[in-house]
Amino acid sequence: MKKIVLILLTFTFLSACKDATPSNGKLNIVTTTTMITDLVNQIGGDKINVEGLMGSGVDPHLYKASEGDVTKLAKANLIFYGGLHLEGKLVDVFEKMERQNIKTIAVSDALDKKTLISSALFASNYDPHIWFDVRNWERITTFVVQKLSEASPENAAFFEENGKKYLEKLKALDAEIRTIISKLPEEKRILVTAHDAFNYFGKAYGFEVVGLQGLSTATEAGVQDVQNLANFIIDKKVKAIFVESSVPRRTIEALQAAVNSKQHQVEIGGTLYSDALGNAGTVEGTYIGMFKYNVNTIVNALK
């Protein structure tokens, strides 16, 4: 059955390739995660057409391409994706496109591997949640400006100007985040979430980060994992733990129940945006808005 599906997707893909031409003189660009979609739109503006495959609340670790997705991808002039096996179930599709000379770009290629967080538990050996360090996103912004300019030289000045303005916003965001976090005592900077999406955040902003699941939501936490983390929460006197928007709430509720069963109370401090932004058209539907919301939620709950 799997082989039949792959054959059908390949046929759809090859048919769609014939139409991979710019629309109204604009580049057709497909993006995977909402973070990347927002970034490309910030830089490309009205000089490009952007279609994002994933919406709010979508888990990129588990996302599978539909026939419609393959058609969109095959019609693109450029495809931006996270890389580092973030979109693990799309790897075969990306490889097919590369063989058909369709440009696919992993934004993680913007980063020096020495700066990445390694993990023997994850397929790529690197944590793919690179957007949770604003400095990484600054480097990726410059990288996306470069790739768009190479693909559409006539609009290079436009892309560079937008990139410059966005970098200024990111630098202001980083400064604001640090100011907010400075109000939280260091001993309270322990972030417990559903899965290990926040390690770059912890490294950049001085938090000890513990996830119930591994780096990928494709793995599930066992009973022993829950009990071990419950003991950690009690030992460290952690006041609040957090749900993630792209991970089922029951994961953290099970952890809360385990802690409470040991005569220790821990609150659910709120829902954090991890592998996806908020709804389109909302403040949290942008990278900058999402980051501010997360930091305020974390600090207010842990204070």
C-alpha cells in the first residue's frame, strides 16, 4: 500500500513540475512550518507568492505530505524548510524534488554546526528547534535574504531592505526578552514542557529545560519517564509546567497528576507555542509575537 501511495505522489509530482513557472512575474515559494512562512513573508513581501504547508497547531515531526501538498511543492520555484529532520516524514518528497532540479533550501544550513545542540536521541544528531534562539533567527534571516536575492536579482534591493528592517526588530526582541527574564530569579528558571523543543531557548536565556518527551514528538513518554520527571519537579520545587500548542494536552496533565499524587502541587502555567505559531492574523501568529507571548507566559507562571 505504501508503495502505491508513493507511486501516485510521484506521478502527481512529475505532472505538476510542468507548471513550475513564476506567477505574475513573482517567485512561487512553498514553506513548511509557520515560523518559516512568516519569515519568508516578512522579507519577500508583495514580490513573491508564498504557500505554507503547515498551519497553527501542526506538528512538523509527524506531518505527512498530501497529494495537494506535492502539487504545491512541484510548482514552486523555491522551497524553504527547517531541516535537521524537523520535517522527518517529508524527507522522501524533498529528495524526489532535488532529483527533478527543484530548489529546496533548509534554513538550518545558515547555521554553523558548532552552534547546534547535539543529541544522540534524535535522527539528525542535532536538535532542530533552532528558532528558539533569536540570534539563530537573525542568521537565518540574512540567509533567506541571500537565497531570495539569488533567485530574483531584480528584487534584491527590496529583499535586502526588508531584511535589514526585520533584523532591527529581532535585535529589539532579543533585548526585550532579556529584560523580561531578568525579573525572574535564577533559581526559578526551570522550564518543564511536553517535549524538548526549548533547549535553544534555555541555552540562550539561562533556563534549565526538561521535556517529558524527546526532541521529536514521534516518541512517547513512558510511565517511568513521567515518574522520574514528577520527582524532579518535587525536588526542584517547580511551581508550574507547560502545555505545548502542537502536543496533546494529556501529556502534561498526566505529569501534573503524577506530581499531585505525591502530595505536591504543580500548576499548568499555560500553553506555549513550540513547533508552530498561533493562528494567522493574531499577534501570536508572527514569530516576534509568539516569542513575546511565550516568555511572558513562562515568567508570569514561574514567578
